Amino acid sequence: MAAVETWAGRRALVFLVSDFRFPAADLTRLVDVVGRHDVHPVVLDDPAERDWPRFGIGELDDLETGRRRLVLFRPRLVERLRAAEAERRARLDHVFATAGLRPFRIEGPLDLDAFADHLLGG
């Protein structure tokens, strides 16, 4: 964030490329800092990260502590994980929409034609 705040005063083309898995308040601050530029958020989204088993033992990354946790997957936990992911995506979309930004999502291989269309306003 500090590097972004030191940019020269003239307007620039800025691509924010990330999975944006950090607190919404930090994203809001980042969007505010780069808001005067031509900003294009690119959301990296790996569907495999949401491919949880309905039942079984597995590991999850704890985003608050940075540690991996061993968990027992069961249908109710998977429902909660899916709901939390949907809520995270909605918050992300809300922050971008509030700033007048349209994110481009990359899920799997990059489709350059779709990316070009997005940049051209399609």
C-alpha cells in the first residue's frame, strides 16, 4: 500500500491483479488511493479452492492466522464455507461497484478475447 501512495501525481493505467483475499477495509483503502487513476481490477479466482468434499478429512488455510487447519468436512460445514465465499464475493463486488469499477474475473485459463472485450467496455 505504501508503494501505491508514492506514485507520481499524473494519471496512470492501473491493473489491480489479486485474489483479493484480504480485509474489505484494506481493499476500500486501496481503491480510494488509486481512485483517480484508470483502474481495472482483475480477480484471480481458482475454482479448485472451492472444491470441498462433502465428507472427509482435509486441510483449510486459516486466513486470520495464516496457518493450515485439519478439519472434518461434512455437509453442514461445506454449506457454511460456500455461504462465506458467496458473502466474500458479494462484499468484493460491492466495494468495486461503489467505486464505479467493473472487475474482470479469471477462473482458470485466461481468455484474452474476453479480457479485451471487458477493457473495451463490453
